[in-house]
Amino acid sequence: MRSRTTERFVAVFTETYQHLQSPGQSSLDELDQPLYLSSPDPILSAFKLSWELQQLAVVEHEFKETYLQLAEQCKQFACDLMSQCRSSEEVIAVLNKDCNAHDENVDVWASKLSLSRLKLAIKYEQKAFVSHPHCQQLLTSIWYEGFPGRQQRGSSWNIIVCIALIILWPVLAICYILMPKSRIGRIVRSPFMKFLYYSISFGCFLLLLTLATFESYRSEKGERKGGGTTRASDRGPPPTFIESLVVAWVLGMLWSEIKQLWEEGFTKYVHQWWNWLDFIMICLYLCTISVRLSAYCIYSAADYPQRYSIRTYWDAYEPMLVAEALFAVGNVFSFARIIYLFQTNPYLGPLQISLGCMLVDVAKFCFIFVLIISSFSIGLAQLYWYYDPDTPVCLTPDDCTLESNVFSS
């Protein structure tokens, strides 16, 4: 295995340096022609070669720096090829190229761009290629599709447009449901509108959760003065208006997750950690709805003699208490979901990514810290084991007393 890995290193080393002469090359004319002519898809070959070099750098520590340098050259080669595009049509042709397609012609005027090459670059962690100005310019134009000239206008005009879109949110949503293929429907399907309305919808959902947490009936506990029961003492109360709206929002989010799972596929869906958070959050709310519905059916189906009682006398596993506990945990996950929206902010987004990368280093530091503390604890336990104040001193079998020492109170 060692010899095969070394032979593989020599082969990759020779092949790469035949095609990439120096890391300082910045134009296609300066690149060695064989790499550009030997492969029918040189960008894909550069992606795969850089990925393979990074994997070999993990195995062969002796040549790690050399492997990483070669990988960077391959990444730069792909970026240099991208820099040769002179029009938007050429950029679309490059980014829409599918490695599995047999047809070399790419439809640059398609209504929906697949961006297969860009997705492949993300898969192979080609950050330089993804962040290339040509790629970012195309992504920006797709993001603000239906809003031409938005970047050239001032921030005041953009704020006014966003406020108008927020006000027209219910109207545009109804128009999209009734006429999904109309011009308004195409505008609503644009990425910017989807993100804007998703953020608004989720903000309304958080507002409903806050209102459901601080509803007015919670100020009354036990029984009213002069007789009468309160909702807080009901072991199976019907849902309030706000709780009904929360149920509608949860069902809508469930349908959205099902559509996303169907479109992306199971493998791609589970590889995104935010989808796990959504899955747990929705499951908690569905469990809450199920338990609340069960409690309402149990205590409303017949004249239950002890339906109303002070919560102090309720059983620990009362369905209403279990539902409220699940609802509380679901609220925690819901408000934590706001962090996902911060990624689009130019200030909070990079900070969040840096914090996520830093967690690995924090975990390493905590491991070393726990290891040092544990070593000292084991040493002290070995040194002072005899002076345990809770261990009796037995001089004879019938004489066992607790010895007073400096460690006892």
C-alpha cells in the first residue's frame, strides 16, 4: 500500500507539472497546452485532480505541502479558464455544463439554469472558482431576477420596494396560488422573493409563538372568585385562535419540507444540518399537536368528572404538561433557526462561519483541558484516599468510627 501510494504521488506530481508550469500563471496563453487539449473537460479535470491531491495530502504527510501547492495550482487553472469568458452567454455555457451529458451544446437561453458545473465546484470545495467575479455576477443576476436595475438604484428606493413587497405579501401569495405561471407568479418564484417571503413568514411564526406563550388566560390560575373554572385548570382545553394559526403554520412548514425532500433527494437533504434542525422542530410541534388533540378528545368525549382541577394535583405525565414541555423545546429550536437567516448579512454571515470553524478548535482545547484536570484529579485521589471523611476507621471488627481529620467539617 505504501509503495502504491508513493507511485501514485510520483505519477500525479509528474502529470501536474507537465501541465502546470508555475503557480504564477495568470492567463490561458501562458498555460501549457497539453492539459488544455488532452482533456475534453479541463475544468472538471482540474476539480477532480485538486480534490484527489487534497485527499493524498491527508495520507502522505511527507509530501503534504507539495500536494497542497499542486492542488492550489489546479484551482487557479480552473479560475484562469473562467476568466477567459467574455460574455454572459459564455459564463452560462460554462456553469451549465453537465459532466454526464453527451451533448456538447449548452442551451444558454433556457428559462431555468441548472448551474451543474457550479454545484460540482461546491461539491469539490472549489472556493476560488465559486467566488470568481463571473460566477458571483451571474448568481447576483439570478438572485434579483425580475428586479432589473436594483443594484444601480439607491438604498432608499430598495427599502421602499421591500416595504411595498411586505405589505403586498398576502395579495401576491394568493395570486401565485391562483396563477402560478403568470408574470406575477414568475416574479414570486425568483430567489430574492422566495427568501424575502420566507423570512417574513418565519418572522410571523415567531410572533405567533411569542403571543401563544404570553396569552391572557395564563394570568388566571386555579378557580375564579365566586366560582367557575379557568382555562389553566382545564386538562383538555380546545385550541385558541393563536394556537390554531400556529398549527396552520406548522402544517405549511411540513409541506415545504416534504417538497424540499422530494426535489433534492434524501441523500442531499440529510447532508444539510439546517434540515435536521427543521426536522426536529417540526417533529416537536407535530408531537405537541398530537398530544393536545388526544387530551382534548379524552376529556371531551364524555363527562369526565375531574376535567377541571388545579395543576398542583395533576399527574407528572399529564398530557397537557407533556404537550407544553414539547412546545417549549420546539420554541427553542424555532428561535435558533433565526441564525440561518443571518448568513446573508455581510457582517453577521462571515462571523457566523468563522464561529462555526472555530468550534473545532474550541473542542480540541476543551479536550486538552479536561485531560489535564483529570490527570490532576487522579493524582490527588491517589495521594489523599486514606483521608476520606466518610470512610470509617476500623481498628477491630467491632470498632468502626469516623476519624476526624483536616478534611472533615
